[in-house]
Amino acid sequence: AYSPDGTKFVSGSYDRTVRLWMWDAMAHRFRDKRMEGHSKTVQSVAFSPDGSCIASASQDSTIRLWDSRSGEPLHEPLIGHEDEVYAVVFSPDGTILASGGQDSTVRLWDVGRRRSAYQPLRGHTNAVTALAFSPDGTTLFSTSYDKTIRSWDPSAGSYLGQTYVGHTNTIYGIGASPCGRRIATASADK
């Protein structure tokens, strides 16, 4: 994931690390800062909209927040998922962090308070694989092994009543268009 200003990017790995990559103009190469804390594979990483914070999701069932300048943890891990966490994404205003995972739930976290904002959002019948906010932050979309896309109201922590169907296999990726009128998904159904 790239930082909002495009000067650095972050990666997560099977080696259980999060790495922050920055261009070193003097050496003409990228340098990385290794961030350790997860005990299993890091599945997803995201920058906050202001670039100050990095979130990482792991197979160890936790989400960690990191200072993007120092690479230091900002708090104890966010714990709530009952199994692997596959996806994290910040709301456009940076106040909410959404996560989804193997336990079939979507969870919303209050970034400032570093705690759960609502009860888990339930509705998917299998693991939640990817998440995307609408550009205005009023809708959160989730995809799943159950081949559906669901829409949620992140300000109320509730289901919006829309389930999109059509894929015939697991959906692994989702993005919302800048105008907010379309979403695109990628699936194992080709």
C-alpha cells in the first residue's frame, strides 16, 4: 500500500513482518524499516488517509497500528476477531478502521480510541476477504468466500440491506470508483 503522498509504501509478508519502504535519494535505492510484532503471516496493510498511521492484519487474529514515521507500534494489538484477519481499510476521514476475516465478520474500530466501535457485523456465511469504503465514507463494502458482496453503514454499524450476487466463486478484491457510483470486484471465477 502506498502512502497518501506517494513517497513511501508498506508491505506485509509471510515472514510475519511489516516493512516500510522509503526512497533514499543519496543512495539511489529503497531502504526499509522492519516492523515486528505479529506472530503469523501479515495478510493486509493500509495507510491512514493522513499518512501518519499504518494498519496491519494477520493470521494471528490481531490488527496492529504503527507510527509511519518511526515504525513503532502505536498501541497494543486490536483483538476481537476469532480467527485470521484477511483485510483492513481506513475510512476516508481516518476515524474508522474496518477489518474482516476468517470468522465471517466485519469489525469497525474507533482509531482514536483504539477499540471496537460496534458489535461485529454479521451476515456473510464464510470468511470476509476484502473491504472498500465508498469515497464519501458512507458505505463500506465487504466480499467473501460466500461469493457475495454486502454493504454496511459504518456510522451506525449496521447492514444496509444490499447483498450483491453474481460471482460463482470466492471474491478476493473490491474497489469503489472515485465517483462512488460503481464498485469493481475480482473473483476466483475468472
